[in-house]
Amino acid sequence: MRIDVQTNFKDVAKQINELHSDVATKATARALNSVMAQAKTAMSREIRAKFVLSAAKVNESLKINKAVAKGGLFEMEASLESPSQRGRSLNLINFGARQTKKGVSIKISRDGGRKLIPGAFIGNGGRTVFKREGKARLPIKALQTIDVAQMFNVKTINKAVVDAINDRFPVIFDREVKFYTEKFNQRRTG
């Protein structure tokens, strides 16, 4: 009596390796990108909850660097940053500036009141708040304040966004692994 046992362990090992590279890298990259998109939304919401600034102004100052998975090579880093140039700040016109007879009134923080800047005026077609540097008509200087990069680093804002990332990543990663596992299985059976 003779019994032959043949196995397909090599094929299974190959499939596991394919599953690993297909599912793990793509799911991780996609989960990181999804979490960063949600983090950008959360960061924008947190900044706008604390500062009087439009969503468009905040969103144009936040940038996502996406994680990439291509051809077996991947960069497993996604980041949310404010790429504004160092030292570059926002003009006061972005903070609800209103011209009054005595100067310009602004409101930077949502929980603070309006502040009057005596002698300031709105110019440049309504795009800039200026103040004269002396009694003469010229020179004038544009009035600047905190920018989005500095708002980004306020501890309470940053903590809220980091907490949101830590809460959401496991859920999103699990969803992406399921998606790519199903996709892999469909490809194998189909």
C-alpha cells in the first residue's frame, strides 16, 4: 500500500507573501492618507473654533503629504503641515477687519472682543490693513499677526487633532485591510 501526499505549501506561501505585500502596504498607505484627510478637516475645524478665520484661508495653508505604495516600494509616511514660509504672517484683514472713523477694528480670537487699532486703514482694494509710520502720508506698513502655522501649534488644537488621529487610525486601517483582503480574494477566485 502506498499513499502519496502532495501539498501546495509553496503556492500558499507565495499567496501569503502576495497578500502581505498587496494588503499590508496598500492598506496602510490608504489608511494613512484617509486619516490625514480627516486630520486636515479636524485641524481646520479646531483652528476656526479658536480664531476668527475663514475655512478657505485655513485650508489653503494646510497641506497633506500622502503616503505612497507603488510597485512594491512604498513610503510609509503621511503628514499634515502648514507649509507657509517661516516668518510669514497673516494680514489683519483676514480677521474680520472693519474700517471705523478712528481706525480699524479686528477680532482675532473667538472668545475675545474686538480690538481697535487707532489710525489704521484698509487699502489695496480691501485686501490689506495698513498703518502710517509717521505723520506723513508715506511710508506705510502692512499690519500682520499670527499665521496658520502658529495656530497649528497651539497645544489645545494640536492635542485635539492628535487624539482624533489616534482614535480613527485603527478603525480606518481595519476597514482598509478588509477592503484589500476582499479585493485580493476576488482576484484569486475570479
